[in-house]
Amino acid sequence: MKFGRELVEEIKLRLKVSDVVSKKVKLKPRGKEFVGLSPFSNEKTPSFTVSDEKEFFHCFSSGEHGSIFDFVMKTENLSFKDAVKKLAQEVGISVEDSFDNKSNKVIVNKIKILKTILKETCVWYKDNLKRELKCNSFIRNLFIKRNFNNKIIDDFSMGFAPKDKDSTYTFLRSKNFTTQHIIDAGLLIVSEKDGQKYDRFSNRIIFPIFDYYSNVVGFGGRAINKNQLAKYINSPSTLIYKKGDLLFGWEQSKNSLKRNNNLFIVEGYTDVISMHNIGFTNTLAPLGTAITEKQIFKSWQMSNEPTICMDGDEAGNKAAERLSEIILPHLKPGYSVNFVKLPIDYDPDSLILSKQLTKLNHLLENKISLIDFIWHKLTFGKNYNTPEKKAALEEEIDVLVNKIKDFKVRKNYTNFFKQKFFEKFSFKLNKIEKYKTQENLANKEIINANKIIERVLIGSIILFPNLLSLINKKFFSIDFQTNDFNNIKNFILKLYNSEKLIENSELRTKLLSTGYQEIVNKLIDKSIYIHAPFLKNLRNDFEKIVKGWNEYWDIYIKKNDFKKLKKEADIILNDLNEKNYSKLKNLQSHTRKNYL
């Protein structure tokens, strides 16, 4: 049963003020607001304004002001109860006729008690952490390692749940809260076997979860030892906490979100905290679950196109793919999501802790639109070389596009996929690809020197993986400019660490079965011999291959060194004085001697 404030807030979550008002008033955007002619007075100059951000309308000519419910009440002459019912019906929420139910008073009182319990517990957890940081070197070093500084601890109200199995319960009972209320707050577990009582959170770093009104409604707990059963434990669903409704970090991000239309949605608590630590204070996360429609609706209140940045593992990829489909029915003009694909087995937190900020920034700046993400998901690593396979792809596209309810968005998705389909399967384009001559390789994209070097360095390993026995340290130290090359390198590294000796055919077979078929085929097609003739290996001359690879390695190192020198020169030029001028001359001399 939807009740009181919960019902009202869910309706506001799904409907913007402009959505409701625009059905009766023709609105025009003006900055972050909308303007139109007042429905409450006869006017020729618009004085009626709507703010989705502040969730109200205001009429300067008549003085009328209020929320979406006020607007419906005033324009349709309805009571508050009927206005709520009408709007609930519009967004598909079933409402029981329970506005006057006496049991609601009991529920309201219980909600107050649960909020008080959680607030008191949050303060107690915070006090525990302060004490532990003073006297427990293990936890203190853990926080230093994780970059959990005092500002982060305060901003996120972080705490610590003691190791004893019932310390939280004992504390709350000392405050005269009943056992049942402590259970209902999600803080206590009672064994069905013997009736023993256990704290839900013990020996864990605590992350309080706030609702959209700054109330603590739950907790997330991270294990501090590897031998603990679960790395993360979260509060269960309660009367005041539904994990699919809220977003972790909203309490800390809300002011930043009002100033910045960029919004990043990551996977976990520590991802949010690490992003905040490096200045991305406009970062949120779902609460131990896949992103839900409600969470997307809420994020759209702050950003038209939030960027989804899931972990680079299989679970993260599946979560992103699932979201790309469940969001389709809710798309509307101007509202969508973007995606960032992280390297295999990385998340924002691990990239930041390993000081790969440049790589993370590059990935965030090169986000992928929803429609490109879907196209990549449909076609990556797949072969559509028969009419039947192409027809199956068309059917798959039709199923997805038909999920989009908005006519204009659906029409544009249809046009986009038609264009993509034509580009991929046009006979003319295929013919050009098939009969490319050596002269075509002068194409700017292919002849790019850095790409040639990287292609030879990784293509050689795919063709002759036994090279790794001699040059594995060099190869695995390469930071490729192409993200897919880095992913392939990481895959080879995992295989090498597990087997040490990799057979030629085995590596190619495994790579082709992991979705890299198209990239691998392009890497090792015959055109690679134009740049690396030593790979033809007609006489099985392994020393020649090693020598050729090392020559490309030397070029790669020189180019990297040259880039570092150029960067150093740019820094000097920004602060040019007599001392720095001397440094610059030495740099120029060194560069001419060794690189030009």
C-alpha cells in the first residue's frame, strides 16, 4: 500500500512539474525554467514560470504558486486526495482508498521511531570510528590506504560497527528501544534455529544511507578482514528503506548536482567516495543492486543524460546491458543515458587508487551514447555473413525499438539503425573493404604511426605467443592508446600467468571466442606484413622475429620518451624565467640529438 508522503514523493519522482503543466499551458524554455501564459488570468505577456529543479510553478500576474498537486487542484477544481489519485493513475501507481484509515497514524508513529533508531545508531557508529582511528592502527592504516581522509569521513558520516555480535543491540536497548523496533529498523537478526540475536553489522566500516530528505534510512557495511563471509552487507528493505528507490551519494552530491548538469552513476559506495575525493562530487550509486527505473527517474531530475559507469567485470557489463533495455520505454526527447566502458576487472575506485587518473578522465570524456552502446552490444564480435543472420539482427532491432513509447524518439532510433545497417552491410562498402589495395593503406586512420607501432607490437604476440618467453615484461608494460588493445593485452596476461607457455593456435582460438574476433582479425590480416615483413617467417627464423619486435619496441620507447620531454617543455613554457629558459635550451638540445 502506498501511503502518505511515500505516495506523494513517488508521483513527484515520476512526473516533472513541466510534464503536468504543459498539458494545459504552452511552455517555452528559458534557461533552466519554462515560461508561458498564465492559466489563472488573461495576459498577453507570459508571466507564468515553471521550475522542474525547484519543483514548483509561480504565476506573477495572479500570485498563484505551488506543486504539481496544487496545479491540478486549482485548474481542475479537485481536492488534494483526488489530485493525488489522478496523478497516481497517470504514472501507473495503484492507490488504495486509505487516506482516512486510522491505521495510518500507527504507521506514521512507527516511521518516526525507526528514523530515531537509525539516527541514534549512525551517531554511535561515528563515535566508534573516531575512537578506533585513535587506538586501532589496523583501521587507521586501512583508512590511509583508501584515502578516507577527515573530510570524506565527515561528508559521508562514516562509522564503524564493533566486532562483538550484539553491541549495537545492547546500545539500542539501553536507549529503551524495543527488540521488535530494532529488528524492523533492519539492525538485528534473530536466529530461527535457537532464537539468538545478532547485530546485522559487526566489524565493518559503515556507510549511512540517506533518503532525499536527509534522514538516515539504512546502512551499508564493508568487511575489514578478508575472512569475513561477505565483503558488503546492506540493510534489508524496511518500512522506510527500499534500496531500489534511493541513490547513495545524493545527500553529499545534491548541492553539486544543482550547479552541474553532468552526473555519473557508478556501482558501489567506495567508487562514489573515490570519485568525490578527486573532485567528481556529482557521482551517485545504486544500493547493492542493479540500477532501477526509479533511480533513473530521480537522476533525470538533475541531469538529462547521466553517465553510467559500471565495473569492468562481467557483472558490470551485464548490469549496463540490462539497463540499456529497461530504460527504452521511458525515453523521451532530450532524456537518455550515456555509458563508460572500463577496462577488464577495473572499477573507478581501483583506477583512482592505482593513480590512473588520466585513463579514467579519458574514458569519462569519451562516453558512449545509449544508441551506440546498443548497436555495439548487438553486433560486437558477431558475424552476419548470411541473409538469415542479417534478418535475425533486424528482428532483434525491431523488438528493441518497439519498446520505445515516445513516437519521436522511436522514429529517430529506427532511422539510426537503418543507417547503421546500411553502413555495415552495403554491398558497395563490403566490396571496397574486400578489394582494398596497398595504396589504400595510405589512409590517414591506418597509416597513423602510433597505431602502426601498437598494431605490430600486439599483432606479433597474437601470431607468435612464444615471443612472451623472451619479452613478456616489455609487452605487459605497454600502455596502449587503443582501449581494446589494452583489454586484449590484459586477457593475454591472465592466460600467460596461468599457463606460462601459450601455443600459437590456442591464443587465437581463445581470443576469437571472447568477442574480440573482429579486432583480432584486423590486427593480424595480411596488411601487417607491409609494416612488419619479419612476421612472414617463411624460414621459421625466430631470432629474426625477436629482433624485429625489439626494433618496434625501441621506437615505442623513444616516442614515449619524446612525449614526456614535450610535456616537460610545455610546463616550462608556462612559467618561463631565466632558470627555466636554460632548462628549455638543454631539453631542446637533448631532443635534437636523440629524437630528431
